Amino acid sequence: MDIAVIGSNMVDLISYIDRMPKEGETLEAPDFEIGCGGKGANQAVAAAKMGSDVMMVTKVGDDLFADNTILNLEKYGIDTEFAVNVPGTSSGVAPIFVDPESKNRILIIKGANKHLKPEDVDQASEKLKQCSSIVLQLEVPLETVYRSIEFGNEHKIPVILNPAPATKDLDFDYVCKSDYFIPNESELEILTDMPVETEDQIAEAARSLVHKGVKNVIVTMGSRGVMWVTKESIQTVPSHTVNAVDTTGAGDAFIGCFAHFLVKDGNVLEAMKMASAFAALSVTMRGTQTSYPQASELENFLSSKIK
């Protein structure tokens, strides 16, 4: 097994809008889609589409969305042995609003994701021990994230931590035990209380985390690219210019693809370059997981950039 994603799944309820309604106002929206999402599931699908062997440790409810969520993961070849139903609980859902400029606003209702506990990590331990990387996000209880980091450390499995959605409750003693800490600009701002308007400010905020003991800080900066900050250096990978249609799930696309290439050859900078291209391609289509390219599409995209 290449990658274990311990984390969330959601059902995306995507409304494509002309503008957000004002208080008390009802507007007609031009289009609507239902998709499978959640940061954990998105990252798992991104890695699987690249060709990684992926397992998920996650919880679904007992509603009409649950079976579809598990079937969707299995469609991409993801091991769902530890995707477990929680009786009397709704599955996680995410109402998403996408405007004409492809900017999105997202609400999340965690549902069954709140019931993913540290003991669920331990119950999956035998299969987790076989993995080359553990990928985590923050849409499940923090104690589960912390136990997952501890498990990775105990068994010398590299841990990728994506602090999304960001919370000031995050214990940096555990963050420092992760191997790769990957926030976006807004998450970096929340976690450091430092400005992130310019690349210099982003670098300074990321350096503050390195000074706390975080090994590798990789900041996704949207159209400005990706920045990797360590004690020794700061390196930036530029973004790709594309015609953005829907940016939903682009950060998760980056994480999943990055994990795949990191496991594949251990080259961080190359993994960043591939993940940046993968994320750029993902925003050229609607939806989250459905917008993620296949390995052949990514290869064609990169080949076209070389010519």
C-alpha cells in the first residue's frame, strides 16, 4: 500500500450562482451538481488517479449518501475496508457556491466525520503499517489527527499534514512531528497571525513555523505558485496559467498528487512541480474529484507546455 488517507469524506452540493443573495432575498441559480468530496476523500482520489495504491480510514453516516460515498471511493480503486458506517448519523455534506469568476464559498457539516476516533486508527493499524505515507487534514477530530501523527512516528511512516480548515486549536507539538506541513495562504495567515499579502510576507510567516520546529512548510499560493520553506532554503515553483472554471478542490488535488510523487521517488521539488500542474488542470473543469485529471492527461498537459 502506498498511501493511507485518514480523514474526511463529504457530499458536495454545488450551486453555480450569478451572485450571493442578500439577506431575505431569493435568487434563481443557473446550475446545480451533486458530487463526492471532502478533503480526505478528494486527496485519496487525486493520489489514486495518479496510480497510487490508496486506503482510506473514514466514517460515513447511515443516510442515502453513505453507500454512494463508499462506492465512489471503490470506483477509483481505493481500499474502503476501514470506511465505516455510523448508525443514526448523517454523512458529511458541503454546500458549495461558485460564482462566475470561479471563486467559491463553502460550508461544511461534518456529520459522521466527527465520529472518526483515535481507536479507528488503531483498529486499522495492521494495514496502516504497510503504507509508505499517511495523509491528514482537519475535517475530523483533532485527537484523531494527533493519534495518526503518533502512529506515523511510531512506525517511521512519513506524515503529510494539510491544516484545512485551519484552526488556532491545532497543537504545534504535533505539527512538528509531521514531515510535511502544507497550508494555503489563508490557512498560514490564521495559524501565524502574520500578513501574507506578498511572497516575502508568506516566506516570513512560513519561516516562523520552521523556527517553531516544523520540518518542511509548503505553502500553496494559488496563481503565485507554491513555496517550500525549510531551515536551509526557500524554493518556489511557479503556477500554470489556465482558464479557471471552478477552483473547488484544487488544494486537495495538489495534496493528493504531491503525496503520490513523493512516495514514488522522494523528490520534494519534483512532487511540487507535478502537483502544481495537476491542481492547475483540475480548475479547468467543474466539480472536485470529477475534475481531477488522469495520469495521461497530466502528462499531455506538461508535454504541451514544453513545446
